[in-house]
Amino acid sequence: MRFFMIYPNQWATGNKPIGIATLAAVLKQSGHAFKLFDFTQFDMCEGVGDRVVGEQSLEFKRVTNPERLPKRQQSSIKQVLNKLLEEIDAFHPDMIGVSALSDDYPLGLVALRHLRQHFGTPTIVGGVHASVDPSGIIQEPCVDMVCVGEGEGAIADIGQRVDRGEDISSIPNLWVKTPEGVVKNPVRPLIQDLDVLPYPDWEIYPEAAFFKPFDGHVYKYGDVEMSRGCPYTCSYCINVELQEVYRGKGEYHREKSVARVINEILWFKKRYGIEFLRFWDETFLLMSLGRLEALADQYSKKVGIPFAMETTAQSVTPRTVRLLKKFGCASASLGLETGNVDLRKGVLDKNTDNGSYVRAFRLLREHNIRGVSFNMIGLPFERREDVFDTIRLNKILETEAQSVGIFYPYKGTPIRTFCEIKGLLDKDFEFNLLSSPTANFITYTRGIGSALKLGGLSGEDLVRLRNYFSYYVVAPEWLWPLVDECGRSSEFSQKLGQALFECLYQMKFESGARENSQALKGDKKGSDLTEQSDDLAVNPRSSLPPWLAPFLGMCEQDKEFGRKFLPWLMALWNARGQVSLQESSQSDRREVCEQSDEETFNRGGQLPRSRLNEIRKEMRKIAKEDAFVLLSEIRRKE
């Protein structure tokens, strides 16, 4: 069989999806042909991507060796689709597939609709999105089959039956259109011994999938998994649905052996010269301490290259963080989600208090492991002040990078069903994305607004808060009124944003930044400077912190800009002692947060805690029941 796979990614560069690479390896080891068309090699976003946006939002350092980044071909969507047609025509596939996350699916659907106008080749859609929304995807005229769940066994069966000319409509995991209707086959048991899988085939990927910056330096990246399946049941995560799909089909969380993990990485390191690794395990520290010790010992002796991973706050302990350091961990990402514990526990059904994050990020900082937070804004029932609770918690934790997305209720999640039931979902927003993806093909979480009907936060508000989230985290709170003015349509606003970017970039990343910011700390020096306000008006450079130099430079170059914003800056500086959150008190607040989390530190949302507990129970009920049945019953009653 000749299989042509489409990976419709535009946003995330430098990644090699493990699932696609493993499918390619499974087919090739049985003698089949596999070709990948990776949209990542083309730039249809006019240079906008995860790296550029990350730099502009103060999430990432500027790259010091950009020459190592492969050039992506500047193209229009029409040009890329024509290129896709050419490659399919030359390859003569027996089947065309799309593997997509929910964020990539709109672009994948555009590709399939275009292909169906030119080829009658059978099509199949797989990946995470297909696994949680097979009924939606199979309705598309351009889709002939859907693969639900892990696809290694299914694609091996497809290859074998296609070569034999046999019917494929009874293959487990597949939903297949037939003249009699859609055949919905059950999923097969999960592969319990992951060691039986071949090494993922990286030969299918273009050069753009290998290089990515970390902390301002471009490395040749590798993508590895040690395990599959997250056992947690957070309301916003598709794992709740996948656990139901595979109920009774074997253990959901499975691990490769230590020997297999080490040998696989060594093979990739030798063959590709990998310099940095990304582990894609959903909860890296879910493993036993004995396994972690064995991996840390073998990895440090035989592999010895830095890596990044994701885990939970509760899993970061004095013992595990010491092993992570020995292991070679350079960066740990933790899902903070929101700074409001009521929203985190009630709406998101994530039972983690803020004190756990304080302890985890402190341990990471003490062991020189970069601490990264994942944050969501625009949650159901969230207010603007709740977003700033999340910003303040990041400041207190001293997170080194903040990944921020506008909340999107993914299909297959309990929170989506809840939003549908409560009438919170803006289905026109989704329909517009699926029918015509945005010009830059940006994802649901980095798109043009919110999929929810939110009373207190507009789509424009959320986009601005997302774009300038890290500005608020880095800036002292007295400067926030100026950050509030960034991102608006006026020329002054754009200049202000650029000036503040240069100031805050210097404060966060450049040498001596921590020392330069000391002028913000300490009441004595602050009061002295307040008394010198007349001198500051004449020569503001004399006493203001050095990191504000780019702002003052803009005022000197553009007199009108200076007349508008310099008096405002000086007024904010002189009044900074009245701001509620002083930089000097952050360590005290960390201590309070750690010792007496909910009662002392956390502010409630707009709903009483009793109501949030009810919502939490509703989420759990939805997670245990068939969401389609539940929605049908509610709509029938209406």
C-alpha cells in the first residue's frame, strides 16, 4: 500500500509528532510506502509563528543564532494546496490521511475539501481530534473513514487488506462509510507493551521540524515519549473522553521500559545529532521513584543532553527535583491554568491549591530548572480581576516563561458539554473557523477571540490580555496602567507597546536586569525618589531605574509621544508606594500562600464557592455519562 499523510500544522514549528512518525515506521516495516506532506515547511502566516509571537510577548528570549533556523518557504494557501496536489499526483497513493489536533483540524479540512475536487482516493482522518469527534468528522463529504484512538494496529491492518484487495470496513478502530451507512467498529485493546512498537521514523520530516530555540539558542531537537495515557480527569482535557473510549480495553497509562527509552534516545542522538530533547509525556513525573532513579542514572551516564518536560505541581518534591537535575532537566512546564483556586477546582475540576505551585516553582528555581506556567484566560464565569489573579500568581511564583491561551472547550471534554448545556458556547465562532480558517491559520487558543459567550470580557479584551500577559507579569504593578494602553489601534499605542517591550525585555532577560530592578524594591529609596519629583521632571534619567531607558529614549526622539506619556510615567512612579502589590513583599506573599492557601491568599470568583462545588459535581457527572445522551435528553426537555 502507498499511504500519503497530511500534517496540517502552521503554528508550532520544530516539532516531529510522535504518532505520525510511529505510523510511518509501522507501515514501512511491513514493506508499505509512506509519504508525509508537512504544512510546517511552508510559511503562510507572513512570518508569524510560535517563536515570533513568543518573543514579542516576552515569553522567549531573542534568538542569538537565527542562522540555524531552516528557512520556511513564504507561500499563500493557494500555492501550498497546488503543491499538495502535485505531490499526491506524483506519489499515486492508495489512501490519503490527515492526522490533526483540534487546533490543526480546520486547515486539514480545507486541504481535504480541496483534494476531493481533484482525486477520488479514499481519505481517512486520525489523531486526537478524530478520536473525540468521529461523528462530526465522518459527516464531511470529503472524509471516507475516521480512525478512533491509537492507530498503529489499524494502519497495519489497512495496509495488509489493501494489498490483498480485501474489505476494510470491519477493521477495529475505524468508522467507515459504506453504501449501507457508517460502520462504527469498536476500538481494539490498548497496546500494553509499548516496547513492541518500532522507533518513530523521523526520515519523513522536513528540516523545519528539527530546529527550535530554547532560552535564546537554536538547538537540533528530538521528540520522545516514555509513556502514554494521562489518568487524571480535569474537565477541560480530552483524556476524560479517551479513558471512556478505552474502558475495559487495558490499562490506560502505559510505560516503555527504561532500556527501551535509553536505547531509542541513543539511536536518535547518533543518527541525527540531537542536542536537546522534548519529552511529550503528559505527566512526566507520574512514574515511580524507582523508575525515575533508574532513568536519571542511565540518562546522565549515556545520553547527557538537556531536555524539557511537563508535569504536575504535586509531583515536584525535594526528592524528584534532585533526580530531575541529575537527569538533565532544563525546563519544567506546569499547568497553572488560573490563579483563582475556586475556578481551578470548581470549573476545571483540578484539585490543586496555589500553595502546591509555590512549593513546586521554588524547588525548580533552587535547582536552576526553568519553571514555565501554562495559563488559560476567558474561563466560564471568569472576570477581568480573576485574570489578574492569574497574573499576580505568576509574579509571586516568579515563573520564567508564561504560555497563555484563550480558553477553548475542546470536543470530548466535560466542560464543553457543560458549556453547551448552559448555553455558553458561541457555535458561530466555531463554524466560521471550520468554514474559513483565519488568515494566519492561528489556533483556537491563539485566535481572534473566545468561543464562549462571556458577559464581562469581550473577545478584544481577551486577545489584548493574552498578548500582554507577560508584560504584566514582568512589569511592576505601578506600571500596569501604561501596559493597559498597549495593543490598541492608535499609533501612540503601538509606539508605547514597543517602548515598554524594550524596557521589560531588558529587565527580564539582559545581564544585570535583576540588579537594575532593585530601584523598585525597598521603601526607603522609593520615598527618597518621591521627594525628588521636581528633579525627575527635569532629568528623569537621573533616578529612574536603568531598564526604563528605552522608554525615555522614545520620549526624547518623539516629542509628542513624550508630552503624552512622560508625565503619566512620572505620576505612576511617584504614586507607586500606594500600589497594593509591592515587589518587595512578594516573598512574604509566597509564604502566606504556601502556609494558608485558600483562606488567606485566594480571592473568590463571581460565583459563591457552594455554586462552584455544584458545577464541579456537574462536570464529574458529565464525565461519567455519555455526553451525547445527556445533551439529547436536555434538548428534548427544552
